[in-house]
Amino acid sequence: MANIDVTTCKVALISGGWSDEREIALASGRACEKALHQAGFERVDFIDIAEKGAVSKLENGNYDVAFIAMHGLYGEDGCIQGLCEILHVPYTFSGVLASAMGTEKQITKTLYKAAGIPTPHGYEITKDQKIDEQYAQKLVDELGLPIFVKPATNGSSYGVSRVTSAEALPGAVKLACAGGDNALIEKCVVGTEITVPVIGNDEPQALPIVEIVTGAEFYDLKVKYEPSSLHHVIPARLSEKAYKLAQQYACEAHKILGCRGASRSDFIVTADDEPVLLETNMIPGMTETSLLPDSARHAGIEFPELCRKFIEFALECA
């Protein structure tokens, strides 16, 4: 790698797709395309994978590497990664297995627990499971109120509800399952909301922690795509103990899931300084003001340099 000028690589920037997060993916893709040009890459082809002929273009384009800027289903769940594997095109971010596991929240929670990383107690509910009054009350008795209900695999807060009564639980589950997904019902953890970006392959590095200040019930879609200056506090206002522990847990999550290139783990830090891991994002948002690039900037890594690093990480694994 030391002797290779990666900016000479021909890059397929794969974006768009078919998920609920298509528009967000396109925004990430265009931002990364611009950043790669700024970093010195001259041959970058933007490919909306949902458009007719996109797969043929990828197959026949003689690309040195693919930069994946997709979110949600087909982008973060191992599907597009599998296509790149079949076509023998190296690609940014995690591989097929890590992407598939990282997208399924109940699997990630099982791995967190096995590694001794605290995560909220909860249950996965199948989309065809009936939530009657008795079962709803049982869940409330066990988990308390409020309860969070979310799709088991979707991202970007789509289908997420903060439930404050047993009566509202069936409707929240129906919403979470509207896209054909199962639902995850979790105990609400109260505390400071943070996210810990991690970059690298076998020896991952935690970037500065971002504290998320919303003024909303949770970090919902509206808040996520408002200007970052309204909601990001970097570095997060945590005790030294909690700060180091959150970074440690994020790096451990990156490794146990088998992540490559980048990941971003979301936590709630409780009043007794315990970081509780909610989920790990396999392809975090990649606009200039998204959480990971914003954190990297505070570590002295500007967005073009960050995107170049992702190409380097991808080629390390080729």
C-alpha cells in the first residue's frame, strides 16, 4: 500500500438503491463523489445501483475499487457487498457476513452480551405475531415505560416509536413491521445520547465521541437531517471513565462484528457512567456534516482525506 498512489484508482461510487433511505444514500454518494475529486481521484463514476444497466456498468467498467454509499436494505445488509464479491471488485466498508450480522439488531445484541458490552433488555417480535392486550401488558410489566419499538433491521429511525402505554404497543409494532421486517421491543435507557465513530480494519481507532442534543423524545429523522451544529457536541461532555469505556466498547463492537473501514456505535450513557450500546451502524451517513465526518474533522481528518482513507482500507483487504 505504501508504494501505491490510490488516487490513480478507477472508482465506482455505488449509491441510491431501493430502501427507505434511498434519498439519504444519494446525498451521501454525491458528497463522497465531491470529496474524492477533492482528494485527487480523477476517475470516479457515480452509479445509482437502482437504475437500468447499473450492474452491467459495474461489471464491465474495469474498476479498481467500489466506494459504497448506500444505507438500509440492499446497501448495509450484505447484498451489494455480495455483488461486489461476485464481480471481484474490492469495496469499502464491511464484508458480506459482518454487514448481514450488523444489520440484524437482535444478532448484534447477542454478540454484545457475549462480549460483556451492556445493551438494553428487549425482545424481537415476528411480523405475524399477535400483540393482544394481555401480552402487551406483560411486556410493559417487564420492560417498564416508556418502551422503544423499532424495525429489527431498518435504519435512520424509520418506523421507530417511543411507546408510553400498553394500549399503544400493538400500533407501534405494526408500524415497525410495515416494511415486512420484524420488530425489536426494548427497555428505554435514560441518559446522555452519544455516538462513537470507529475507523480502520484489524486495529480500529475510535474517533472523538459525539454527544447528541436533540430537544426531542429521541434522535428522530427530523433531527438527524437538521444542521449538525444544532445537535452535535464534540467532544461529548462525559466523565473520563465513561468516555474511555464508550470508545473501548465501540472498538470491541467493530471487531466482534468483523467490521472493516468504518462503523459507528450508538450509546446511552447512564447517570452512573455506564455506556449502554444500542446498535452499530455498518455504513454511517457520509455527508460532510454527518456524525462520523463531523467527528473526524475534530480529530484533524478533513472529509476528502477521510474518503481517501476508506479507499485505502478497502484495498488493504483486497
